[in-house]
Amino acid sequence: MCYTDFVANRNITLSLPEELLREAKIHAAEQDSTVNAFVRELLQEVLSRESRVRTAAGRFLALAGKAACSRVDPASIRREELYERR
């Protein structure tokens, strides 16, 4: 039995400046690709990166919430005191 993944595609219309579209076509041709594939890859890359950033931020905040808290106001510490503590 053969299973294939089916992803429904939707067509959209983009309005781009002529020069940008020309450069995109050249880039796509140099990569033996299409502007459509180029735009799709760029969107996937940006959205994936943003998702990873949100995940990392969530993990950081979760860890920070579990960390021991200091009741010292950082603004109350003088620079000289920091050097004295060494």
C-alpha cells in the first residue's frame, strides 16, 4: 500500500515592484526553482524561526518562574559593593 501526504494549496495574488519580481525570478532561475517555491521557502523559514523563538521564550519564562527570587532591588546595589564582595 502506498500512502502520500496531500497538502491543499491555495492560490494568492501578490503585488510586487517590477524590480523585486525581476530579481526574484533571476534568483529562482539560478536555483533551478520558481518564484512560487522561493516565496514558499522564505515564508516557511521565517515562520519556523518565529515559532522557535516563541518556544524558547516560553521555556525561559517557565524556568525563570521556578528560579529562586532575590528580594534585593538591583537599583539599590552600588557598584563599589559589587567589587567589595569579590
